Amino acid sequence: MKKAILLSILIIGGFTSCDDDLNIENPNQATVEAFWKNQNDAVAGVNAIYSTLHRGAISRWMPFYYIIRSDEGKSTSPATDIVNNMDQFLITDYNYGNAYGIWNDIYVGIFRANQVLDNVPAIEMDEQLKTRILGEAKFLRGLFYYNLVSLWGNVPLMLTTSKPSDRPETSSAEAVWAQIEKDLSEAANSLPGNYGTSDRGRATKGAAYALLAKALMQQQKYAEALTPLEWLVEGEGSSFYDLMPDYRDNFLVNTENNMESVFEWQFELNASENHDDDVDPRTDNLNYGTSIAQFFGPSGVGWSDGEANRWVVDEFLIESTGGGDRDPRLAASFLFDFTDEDGPDQTMIYGQTFTQRYGVGNKRVWFRKFQNDHWKDFEGYNSPNNWRYIRYADVLLMYAECLNAESATAEAYAHVDRVRERAGLEKLSVSQPGLTQQGFLEQLKHERLLELSGEGHRWNDLARWGDLGPALAARDPGFATFDIGKDERLPIPQQERDVNPLLEQNPMW
């Protein structure tokens, strides 16, 4: 799919008719009448939805809001706007560009999905392919709304191709979640379980079910979430997925789209053979990569605008493997003075030792996942390393959480055991048998942190568990300024409200 989607992208963004006040046709822009005629148009149209995930605000800044804003991450960037808005809950500009960029780019994706859903049904083409394409569009629209409601809560629902004159009302978070459930349920019924090599990376039935389960869990609908999770873990879906023997293989460029991948965002180096990987993507319209590695990269390698809190490292040291070794997920997840157990003189940071780069006594920690230190000694704006958005290990832990929430704690152990065994840890059913429902949940919080740190799930986990609040300041000082009832959501961009007075601002903003 990296080639099928990334190298045949049609950027569809403005096929709407002009307003009566300015009826000037652009001769260089396709029109609805000229497009949406055949099967190739349908494929190009759905590919354009995927391409939205390459946009800088989504691929770079959206992870900041899930990782750095949570208690596992922080920012010491000299760019104080990043620190204030993404780490310390000191938002004063409701039009802050990096947040507003996410909002805008997500709605671009929704616009493209709506175009496919509105226009493809009328195309005469292979019906099986048509069904799949419509399923992909519904999945991606569900994905976009999942992120909108997670970050902003109450947002406008737009379910048909928009026009410049549209002024949609604010929809409640409950209504948005309901639409996400509908889109993902219908997508799951339309998508295949897997694809051939040329289409690898497209949304599958398993991806739709996994994201549906996430949406249901965020609403505390644990019993309902069990149904899609059962398909993935106990049913037909279990034949498509498994844990990779080596945890680190989930984050390397040469082991992408592996059997643990449920859905991952596809990135690629520029198609130009002469591309300089350090070129800012804003000057390059052919950038299919992501710049997150440049902005998360360690000091002296990348911009180091986002990094990890040290307390997370300590969580990995609570238990040793059955052989007495350190949890291997620690070195796979973080770059710090003891990524190599022999210390800073042996820990390599992009071709130099930790000591060479940072001297003695430096305790900073950087997220390693999705970086490129395994194959080069620098970072840039065009990383080809896919973002593993949902892994099967996440699905197993989700299933365990739902079983426990439904008082089936004994049955939940087996799925946590699978994840722990891959890391070489003793089975939870052996080390801590007979946990109460609450005790199991508290242990599961620890398990999810270790397995999924730096992958963008922590914020929603904390929100789902009701753990967001100033109490987290004990391990993340950024939460000292967190206002309960307000900071769970970002403010609706004021420019949107200026243009559309039907949009309501979020509570307390």
C-alpha cells in the first residue's frame, strides 16, 4: 500500500461549486462534473483521504497533544507556545496555530471522506471494490471524528460534502460518538480481513473493530466493546493477528505492517531520488513522510520539542524478567543515559555515546519509538517510519480491561499474560493471582503504560479512567495548572466561531 496509496495520491480539496458572489472557474482545478466518473476516480478519491494523515498538523502536532499533554511526556522547548499549550495547560490563544491546524486538517479529511461517500455510490464499477472503498471512507471519517471528539469534545458533525456557505451547529460529544459508532460498525461490515501486498496498510475489518472498541470504551460502554474485541481475540480476527516475538520490531522501518499491526499510518521517503531528507516539508509538495521524528528527536539530533518524564523509566524497573534481566521494552521505548544497561558510556545516541553528546549526570529521556536511530545518525522532516496506530498488544489489553469491567476478571488474566510473556515477565496470573476488580484495573494501568508508552494512547487512557487532574502533578508538574471540567477539552477555535456564530464554546473557556 505504501506504493499504491502514496505514489498515486490525488489531493482532492475543493471540488465544490463556487458561491454566487464569486462565480469564477479555476481552469486548473477539476470539477465534480469532470471527476467521479469511473473506478479509477473512486480509488484515487479514497487514496486522497489517507493522504490527509501526511499533513503536518496531524502527523506532527496531534501526537504532541496525546503524548506530551499526558503525564508521560513534557516539553522543555525554547518555543514557549509549545510548552504552554501542549504541556502546562496555559492556553490563552484560542486560535493557537498548531491546535487550529489539527482542527483544519481533520476537517479536510472529513471533507474528502464525504466526497467519496456522496459520489462513489453512483459510479458504475466493480461492486465488491465499491463496497470496500465506501467502507474505507467510513472508517477514516470515524477515525477523524474520534480524534476531534477526543481533543475538543463538542464539534460540528458534517456528513455530506460541505459548501463554503455551510454554517453547521455544534453537535454534542454524545452525538459525535454515536456517529463514530455508526461509521465504524458499517465499515467493519464492508471491509476485508486482510489485503494483498499491493494494498497492505488499508483499513481492514479488524482496524474498524479495534477503533470501534476504543470509541465504546471511551464512553464506558465496556459490555458493548466486548463484541468487536471478541472478533479480534477469540474469533475470526485472531487468525490475522499475533504478537511479534521481538517487541522492537513494531517500531523499525524494515518490519512495518507486520502481524501485530492492526492499523498503521503509512509514510514514505520522497519519491524524488535527489530528495534531501532534511528539507522542511513546507517547501516540498511531494513529502509523504512525517516530521514527528525531527520534533521528538533528542537534543543535538532533532528539535527535542517533546520528551518523556523520567518517572516512566522507573515504572519499567519495578519488575525483572524471569531470567533476572531488565524489561526489554524500556530500551525499545526510550533513549536516555541507561538505554544500554552498561550506562551512558555504552548507550549510543545516533552514532555517539550518551556521554559524548550530553556529558555526565544528564537525566533527560526521549521517546524512541518511531525515531530512526536504528538506520541513520540524524533525523529530518521526512521520516518514512510508519506510525503504528493500533497494535494487537493494545487490543489484548483493551479486551482484558473490558472483561474486568464486566466482572470477568479471572478471564481477563490470560490476555495480559500474553503481553507480559512476550516481554519475558512472569505471568500476572502467577505473580498476582486473585486480584480484585479494582486491583486488576490498577495493574492494567501499569501494563498499558509499559506496553504502549509514547504511542499516543495515554491521554485517552487517563480520560477514560477519570485520572486527569492536578493530582498528576506529583509526577508531571505540567498538571499543576490543570482545571477539572475545563482542560479535558481544547477550546473551539475562535476564528471558527467568528465565521460561524452557531458554534458553541466548550465549558469554562
